[in-house]
Amino acid sequence: MKKILYISTSDPDDKSTGGAQRSRFLYQALRAQGEVYTIIPVSMPSLERVDEERKIEWICLDRRHTFRWALQRLFNRCFPLLVCPFYARNLPDRLRCNGDFDCVVVRYTQWASYFAAWRIAPVLIDIDDSPVEFYDTVMAPRYRSGLNRSLNRWLLQRWCRWIYRKATGGWIANADQVDAIEGIKLKYLPNLAMPAPEGFAFDQEKENFLLTVGYLGYAPNYEGVDRFIEKTWPLLHAAKPELSYYVVGKDCPAELKEKWSRVAGVKVLGFVDDLEALYESCLMTVAPVYSGSGTCIKVIESLLRGRICVAAPFALRGIDRMHIQDANGLCAASSSEEFIAKITSYCEQPEQLKLHESNASAFAMSHFAYQQFEDAVADVLLNCRAVSRDL
């Protein structure tokens, strides 16, 4: 049985966000392959603890007001997203003993660098969100100077290649990027969403509201909602005044919550205890995401509940273009006019809506199955084991 060190960003029991759900599924797939010891980084020593039964330890390496802490903060002010392995020496000795682990599996590129994971055992990185894609869509537009944009992107690319060359392999959630990232052999690992719970009312009578679900502490999510409310919702609400728009997600910036709540027909619900009830009742979901990286798990979550999703094309990245069709519940809308046209069309054609909802559920269950996920994890681990024997 393989002994695996898993460096995650959340407790495997956490399923509150899309990223946490992927971490949870990866943990389950790793446990099917061997003994898993999990490390979760925390921001303060007071949050450190150990769960011996589950072999999980919360470790604070980022000791505040130390030389390394100050150096990293200064470095990130100049070069965002880059993480140097300043903290690796603070790792407990037992994690750095050669031979203790057969491999290290790390969620996200930056944590592989933060922990200098290659010093522990052969490394597998779940890239999930490409740092370069995130930089291009979220951070680069904020730079006023083209020189700063170009320099930071060049450094970020070289930093990523440096890390990836130290890895044995890994996974990525966007199939289009499997062969596009240099320095590492990647396998497509589709994002999954938690399935609809037992007893979910797929055919419950709909209410006249659209639903957006997402973690609103994440800039691409709240910026997308803000854009939809500013540019699209007033025109849609004028055409269909009976419609409402519900926004669900925790950690929404206070100024945006106040701004959106003043708009007619918009309800900002924040965190809700019973999200499934909203999915059961909503007319359809909306995914106005225009930046970020990875794939939008809330799109998959919507389909699994038999709710079609009208989405900006960026929100559908990572899904095979051949399958992005209205009939599959994946309704791409590149402009306000397209959002309005598709939503109003479904409002006026309930039979077509019902047909596409059925197709959406069947499509999601066949293309985002856990077994496919587990097989991809097992395949990369097998290759890692073969490489380890050769070293």
C-alpha cells in the first residue's frame, strides 16, 4: 500500500465551495490508492491541531513578523502570485525524512513551492487553476503599465516552469490545457460537483426567479455578478418584470451587497442553509463569470440538479466545445442581448425548458462521473510509482 502525503487547502469534509469539493473528491480518490496523511496550512499558530483518527494535521508555517514572512510579503508586493519556498525549513522533521512517503500530492501550484514538496518525495501537482490564466484574466487588466504586465507575466511563466520541472506529473481541470502547460506531464481530471441529495424534487413547480450561486469573496465571481446586474438585469427585468434574480454565496463585499440590494428584482441572500430548496424552485441558473481559471463547478452542480445554466462562455471553459449546446443545458451567452434572448425564450417555451432540463441531468451524470475522476487519479499515481522505482 502506498503512503501518500496530501497537501490540501481545506478539510476533506468541507464541501462549501467548488475548490473545497475538488479537494474532497481528490482525497477520496487518494484513499482508494493508499494510506493518506493530510497537511492543511493555516494562517496562525492558534489554529494548529491534529486529527489522529483521520491522519490530518493543520500546520502554520507562515509565522508572522519573521524574516521569511516579511521577505515573502515584500516579494509579493512586487510580483503577485509568485511564492518562493521560504517556509520549507519550518516543516516538521518527520515530513522531510527520505523514504517516509511514496509521493506528495499538492493542491495548486503555489503550495508545491511554499512547501518545497519535491524535498519530501516525488511530487504530483493538481494544478486545477492555471496561475498564468488567472493572471491574464484577473490581474493583468489591473496594471496601468504594459511593461509591468509583461514583466510579471514573464516571471510567472518561468516560475511555473521551474516548479513543474520538479514534479513527476499532475492533473488539470481544463482538458484544453493538458498539452498547453510546459514542463509537466498532465492528465485531465474533470471537476465534479456534489450530486443532488436523495429526495431532490427535480420536477417541483418553478418560481419566477433566476439563481446565481458562488463564493462571493472571490473577485471573478462578484465582478461577474456586478457586471450582470449593471448591464443585463435592467433590460431583462424591463422585458420580464415578473422575474427576480437571487444571488447566493458567502463573504460578499459589503458595498456590493448594498449596491445590488437597491436594484429592483434583485435579492442578495448571502449564505443559505438550504441551497437545494432554491435549486428545486428556481427557473434556471445564471453563471456570469468572465475571468479566473479552472472550471466553474457551480455550472456542473446546476446541471446535476436538472437546471439549465445560461452562462458567459468563460464560465463554460474546460467543457468539450462539442457538448456546449442549449439542448444539454449549457447555454452560452456572449452578450447582454444573448442572455436576455435565451432566458426569455425559455420563459415563453416551458416544454422546451423541461426537455432541456432532463437532458442536462443526463449529460452531467454521464460526463462528470466520480469513477472517471478516480481512474485519472489512479493512473497518475501508478506512473509516479514507476518513476520512483527508477530513481
